Amino acid sequence: RPAARVFEPGSGRVMEVLTTEPGVQFYTGNFLDGSAKGKGGVHYQQHYGFCLEAQHFPDSINQPKFPSVVLKPGDTYKQTTVYKFGVRK
């Protein structure tokens, strides 16, 4: 199922996240401080990137109304997450 879509209007780049997981964690790089060096020697500053991570809801183990995250011996857990990239004009 579709979970997130990101569009960058300057380049037209699009990223879509499809997942069987019930939730998506969004991280905005709040704690990037310039000490990490990337492509071309660029130092990554606050908000220079983000992550979209498919997962169960945070604190699921302690929330009885959330989907269970407990696996018992012999249980199998399977999930699928797809990241699709494209360009929109």
C-alpha cells in the first residue's frame, strides 16, 4: 500500500514508499552537525537529508490497541517495502 510520496519541484524527482508495514518513521536530520562528509566533500548540516523508514508503530509492545510485534518460536514474519524513484515533468 502507498505510505509516502516526496516530490522535489526543482528537479522533478519523486520518491514513493509502498509497504505492508502499518507505520512510517520520518527523520529530518535534526542532529546532523556538519561532521559527516558526503559526496564531493559536502559536510551534511542540519536538515540536509531525511529518512522514511517503514516499521511498526513506535512503542507497539506497550500499546494493546496497536498491531502485535511479538513473534513466538516457529512464527514467521514477512514484510515488504518498496522505494520507487522517478521524475515528474
